[in-house]
Amino acid sequence: MSTSPASIEHILDTLSDQPVTFKKMFGEYALYLNGIVVAFVCDDTLFIKPTPSALAILPEAPRGPAYPGSKDYIIGAEALDDPDLCIRALRAVASDAPAPKPKKPKSPKPL
């Protein structure tokens, strides 16, 4: 089962005053905050990355795998009921993320 576009629209509407974007991946979605992956949406459920700061903000939130074989993520369904809390958790994930690696310049294609 994959995530419906309506679920993504609901999440983006809930967090509309934040720079949250998404990319579709394998029928599911990755959520980005300022270009950093902070969560996934799988089977219409928000899964927030379990960084130390996010766990401190949402210590009682349920956890579970986003997809078969994945590590446990914070299930963000209840956090979405409080958009300020949800965005605090997403910002915490972004602040815990390592700096992005510089991208290699693309080599020109041979003619």
C-alpha cells in the first residue's frame, strides 16, 4: 500500500507556514525541511527521524518501522494534531542532522 496524495496535502497544509517540501520515492514520500530529510510518509503515516533532540521533544510518542526491515521511527500522527509541536520536532531533526556533503561537479558528457 502506498501513500495517497491527499495525505501529503494534509501534512503540507498542516505545516504550511514552514519550508517543508517532499519528494516521491518508491510510492512513498520523504519530507524535507530546508533541504534536509526529516521524516518519511509511508502508508499514509508520518514517520519522524528518531534523533536525540526529536526524542526529547516527543518522548512518549509511539515508534515503529516505516517499512518492512527499517529501524523504528517516531510515529507522528499525534504530533500532527499540534502543528507547533510537530514543527519543533522536525526542526530538532534538522538541527541534529550532519552537514550535507558537498556535491561533486558533474563531468561533461562526451560527444
